[in-house]
Amino acid sequence: MKLIVAVVQDKDATRLLELLISKGYRATKLASTGGFLREGNTTLLMGIEEDRVDEVVSLIKRECRSREQVVTPLSPMGGAADSYVPYPVEVQVGGATIFVLTVDRFEKV
């Protein structure tokens, strides 16, 4: 048994969950916040049999796309705010961060 922890952008979460459910997979959905842009993410926890991990990871990669987004950086904490000019910058967001962990014990009660 493996535990897949997938952190995905909120924009991709609903579509991904619908796909996973249609394929017979279950997931626990947690609201989370990214540290870089401080925007909402969705973290999915899935207990998966070892021989099905590659299929689930493939589904996540298929549905979670990276995209360009224009953001205005936050002012630096503790720095000279008078010299800080917040120019919008384009950053790549989205995709997924996937962790696959070995589960020593699994019980469903």
C-alpha cells in the first residue's frame, strides 16, 4: 500500500477529483495554501495499491497543467519599503507536487 499526497492548484482540483472518482479511486481533499503566492491549493490524500500508483500519477499529470500567471510581488518584510516598486512579474504556476510514501499499516474502521 502507498500513500499519494498530491498538492494541486485549485483550478485543477475539481476536474482531477471527478476523473479519479470515475476511475474508482477515492481521495481525501484538504484545503491548503501555497507559500510562494499565498493562494489556495488542494491537497489530496489517496491510499493506493502499489501496482496502481503509476496509473494514478499519470492521471494527476494529465489533469494538472502548469500555466503562466502575472503576479505583483508582496513588499519585503522588514526592508526599505520606500525603495520597493511592485512590478508585475510572470511566473509559472499549477502542475502538481506529488509525494508517494510507503504505508506500513492501513486500517479502515
